[in-house]
Amino acid sequence: MGVPLAGGGPRQILEDTGIDGFSCARAPAAVCVYNKVAGKTTTFIAFDTQKGRGREVARFDGWPSWALSPDGSQLAVVTDGHQGRLQFISLMTGATRDVVVKDWPVMRGAYWKADGRGLLMGSFTPRGTSVILDVDLDGKAHVILESDPHEQFYWAIPSPDGRYVALNVVTGEDNVWMVENF
């Protein structure tokens, strides 16, 4: 569904079975991609918010993490999260490029950096603490944030200006609160 920013009623953009998620490029690009799950297969399909469903972009076994680049030119797909394997897919040509993230075999989440020059991804150190990695387009990674031993980072989503990051952090702590007179 879509709703005009200037106001007005909602309208259906597209309908399909098994839609699991979607992502749209930043303006002025008009491309969006959604993934659809059927059994053990994930299919990526491009669409336009005005025209609806477009063409199939790629198909993978399993349920990979993925992200559409900010300019809508390519899709990054974690093809093997336990071997550090990524695939970059051009939405214009369909060309693919496989990359291995060296020294970081476990990959969790994939979110493009605001400048489109790489991805933020979760992983683990040899000691077992979780980290957020800055991974460039050639698979070179460096740690930008490491968790405390009792926390786990699952993903980091950068703001459009690249100045902030939203983190998904799971802690091993529980709190109990007592509320009186409510």
C-alpha cells in the first residue's frame, strides 16, 4: 500500500503471496525490491511504486539477508552467512559479483552505508563477542563497534545522512519492575 505524502487516501501498489520484506532506493531513484518466500526459495522482484510489479532480479535457496543500495543500482545478498559470502547483483544488467568477507565467516544482517560504498553487517570475534563491521565492496572488513560480553548486535541501520546508526542489541540481562497504584 502507498499513501501520498501530500495527503489523500491509500492505494494498493502491488499484491503477491509470500512477501517477506521490501526496500526502496532513495529519491530521485524510483526502484524498489521485495523478496518473496515460497517453500525454501527466496525470489527478489523489482517494482516501481507507480507501476507495480516489475521483473524477477534473482532467486536463492534459503532465506538470505539482503539490502538494496541507496541509489537502487544493486542488491547485496548474503549467500552464505556461515562462510562470509556475499553476492552483488546489478539491477540494470543482472551481472553478479561474488565476494568473500575475509576473516569474518559469520554474517548477520546487511545494510548499505549511507554513501553506498559498503555495508554494515553483524559478526563475531574469535572470542565470541559480537561486532558491527564496515564491509567494503571488495569484502574487506573492519570493526566499528564491539559488544560487551553479555550483549549481541544483530544489525545496524545507518541514517540517510550517515551520522547515526540504529542498533539491534540483545542483552543477557532481565529486569523486573514493580508498579504501584496504576
